[in-house]
Amino acid sequence: MKISKEEVEKLAHLSRLQLDETAVTSMQKDMNKMLSFVEKINELDLEGVEPLAYMSDEVNVLRADEIKQEITHEEALKNAPDKDTDYFRVPKVLR
Amino acid sequence: MSATKVKFSPVIGLEIHIQLNTKSKAYSTDATTYGAAPNTQVSPVSLGHPGTLPMFNEMAVKSAVKLGVACHSNIRERNEFARKNYFYADMPKGYQITQHHTPICYGGFIAIKDADGNEKKIGITRIHMEEDSGKSIHDIDPFHTLIDLNRAGVPLLEMVSEPDFRNGVEAYNYLSEVRKLVRYLDISDGNMEEGSMRCDVNVSVRPEGREKFGTKVEVKNMNSFRNVQRAIDFEIKRQVALIESGGEVQQETMNFDAAKGETVLMRSKEDAHDYRYFNEPDLQPVIVTEDYVENVKNNMPPLPSALVEKYVNELKLSEYDAAVLTENKQMAWYFEELISHTKNYKSAANWMMGAIKSYLNERAVDIENFTVKPAKIAACIQLVDDGKISNTIAAQNVFPKLVEYPDTEPLQIAQENNWIQESNQDALLEIVQQALAKYPAKVEEYKAGKKGLLGLFMGEVMKLSRGKADPKVATQLLTEELSK
């Protein structure tokens, strides 16, 4: 399976990433490498083997409905690239 | 011109998002209180920080099962979660954790009234568990969009109906029914204005008799039941007019502009999302056993539909009475307690819908905050049934006193105010004779055949007894005296 330039551009758009021509080419190369690495698995005979979605057999790992406030308002905003005293700030979504 | 115009029939389906009233979020322990200061109820998980792990809230599972049982749905045993990937600033992880192929509930129905008042079953396709996004605020900062993540991660149930609706009224009635249900089950506030219940509709039209559905349009962002109804009715007209004028309905997503009463284009099919779902590897499957479902079922409060059935079939109340009494849970609970103290169900229903309801409306009090206990109302009913006070005295005199002094006994109130009805034959006979003595001419007229005058004599008896005469005994005595 090969990934096309268009598919790289579509994925970039879905992730709201802007890639220039060079970045698209190098990304395409990298992704193809990754895909061919994973394709190795296709060489195995997996007839009758259930796909593995979880790393353990545990089920019902639930927690009780209790509040625990782990961080403060200041800590929440601390690492944001842009913010005011109350909110995270992002580029205008609606124009 | 064609001789007969083609008739179109609409096909409508509803998707409702129900915000659960759990204390903490779906996958993390931060609080969910409505109206808190922005970005104060957040955690590394709901902020989408790398390296954090979600852990599912058991109350969300329970709420989903409750709703499923109430909708007669099948409950899935093995539940998995999936990531629904999309980029938006109020979705910091870059994906929503939801259920894709394994909705916890599937199948079932909700019974509603159609536009003519007949019962109709609306099929439920699925109910699945997921999480809310944060809020984007576009109108505070002129140069930026502001993000509040308090709502990010609040548990939601998404409930998808079959395309069983034919008009806006049915959708309105369905929404009312769903709201009543989630409030009875105490799983959500069900408040559309505050966003704890949200609704999207899919509308298409097809020529009558044709099997294949037309192209559907999705309408979003309606903030009241009425607007859902209006949006549907507008959209049906728009699509029919479009097709009749030779156009073609496009697969689009529309917004509803409540001020104009119109749907407006939000995005066309070309902008449709590509969510790239895959299994959420950070959450282990949730197994819902039959025992678990049985246990939830056994601990569920009676549902409005069951109460209506009981009131009509067992208590012999009218359908109207039953509907009013079950309109909200608190009202129904009060009535349930009331009928545990009295067997006079009809009178109990009359008290609820008469004196009590008008008092509550007048004072704008909720029945939860009504201080008169059901047992006292039952005592009033008993006093009337025993002939000690009349209905009128009970409702107009005893009741207001009871509201003022909720701890006193109705009998005591009646005694202290000298409202106990005169059914003592001798005392009453004297009053009857006095009343008749006052109108000798009218007595002659009565005897000559003007039987309608009985009312006049009765009025005089009531006046003389200051309303305390037992009307039954008084009537009997009057007719006896007049036939002498």
C-alpha cells in the first residue's frame, strides 16, 4: 500500500496543518516507510486470529462518580500559548 | 399543466444529546456544575494533555442503562469505546471518545401522541455514551475565539431515533416525552435552554408512495422544542417547493435562524467530516451483565407511562387527569403519597388539580417546596366524605388555613373556626323552618308547582347556617317541610 500526495494533503488539512511542498514530500516518504513496516504483518497467516485492540483482558475498569479537583484554574491555563485571565485564546473561528 | 399535483410525504429523524447530571466528568474527576467560572472545572485529562489516561464514570453506564430500559431497548453486553477524530479548538484531545459500533442500547421505542392525539410509537435506533466538547465563545474578544473547557468531558448520551416522524408536532411531543423521561429517571436536567438537552433533526421528503427516501438535510442549533418544530415544518415546505420548481435537494447541514424562522446553510456535503474512527485503546471494554440490567430495572422509579396506566385502569381517573398528574415527577410523587392515605382517588385528583395547583401557580411555588403534607390533604378529603365539612368549606376555608399552619390538623381548624357542618336534624330543621317562614309567598308558589324555588330556600338555609348546613340533609328536610 502506497500513500499518495493527495492523501498526505488531506490528512494535513484534517489536522489543520499547513505543509509546504518539501514537507509534503518528506512526510509522504516517512508515512510510506511506516506503512511498509506495518505491512510486514500482512505476511503472517492470521486466519482465525481476533484483532488485538487492548493490551490486557481487564474489563469494567470504572471509577465511582466522585469529584476530585486535581489542578487550579491558574495551572490549567499555565501552558497555553495564548490566554487571558479566564480563557484559552485561539484564532477567531467564526468571522 | 399537470392535472394532479404530486403529493410529498416527509421523513424525519431526531438525534438528541442528553447531558447527564453526574457529579464528575465521563473520563476524569473534575466537576460538572453548570455556570462555574470559566476553566475552573478542568483536569489534565479534560484539557487533553499528553500522557494522561481516561477512566470511565460508572454512573454514566448506569444512566445509559436506565434510559435504555425505559425505552424498551436491548442493552449491549460488551461495550467498547472509539475515538472520533476531528480538529476543533474546543476539543483539545483532537478526538471525542464515543461509542461507534457498539452503542450500549439499540432498538426500542418511545410512545408519543401524534398530531391528532393518537398514540404512536417512535422507534429508537441506538443510544450511545460519549463526552461533550468545551465551549467556544466568539463574542467577548473581538480578535480571538475564547475557549472554556469546563464542559469538555461532561458525559452525554446520544439518542438516535428511527425516521418515524411525519411533522413538527410529533417531534415536539417526542422531545417533551424524552425530557419527562430523563427527569423521572433523574439522569439529566433535560433543559434545552441551558443545553443539557440538544437536538438535531434529519429531514427529507419523497413523493407519496415511493419507497426510497429523498436526500436528507440535517438541521442543527435549535434551542427550544418549539424551534425544533418550526425548523422541521419550514424545512419540509422548503424542500417541497424546491422540488416542485424543478430543483434538487442537496445533502447539507443547516442552521436554524429562530428570528427569521428559516433554515440557513451551514456546510455542504463537500465539507463533510472524515472522522477516522478507531478503537479507544485507553479504555477497557465495559461489560453490562443481565444481572446488572435487572438490578437497575428493579431500582427504577415508576415511569410516567406506567403511572398513567395505573391511574386510568386501577384508579378509574380520566386520561386527562392522569396526564396532568404525571406531567412532572414531583407532582406524581405527591399524588402517589396522597393516595396512600385516601381511597377517594377522584377527590384526591381534584384536590391536586384544583386547590393545590392553583395555589402553587399563584405563588409560583414548586410542589417540592409545598409545606402541606399529603396526609393533611387526605384528612380534608376524609372530613368531606364524613359529611363534617362541605367541599367548598374544605377548599376555600380550611385549605388556606392549612397552608398558613401546615402542622395543624384540618379537623381542628374546622372546629376552631366553627365550620363543622350542621347535620344534626333538629338544629337543621329549625333553620329550615326559619328559612321558609321568611318567604311565605314563595312557599305558596312552590306548592303551586314552581319547583325551581328550592334553590332560593336552600340559599337561605345556607345563609342562616353560615354555610355549615349539610346540603344533602338540608334538601331532604326542605322537601319534607314543603310537602306538608
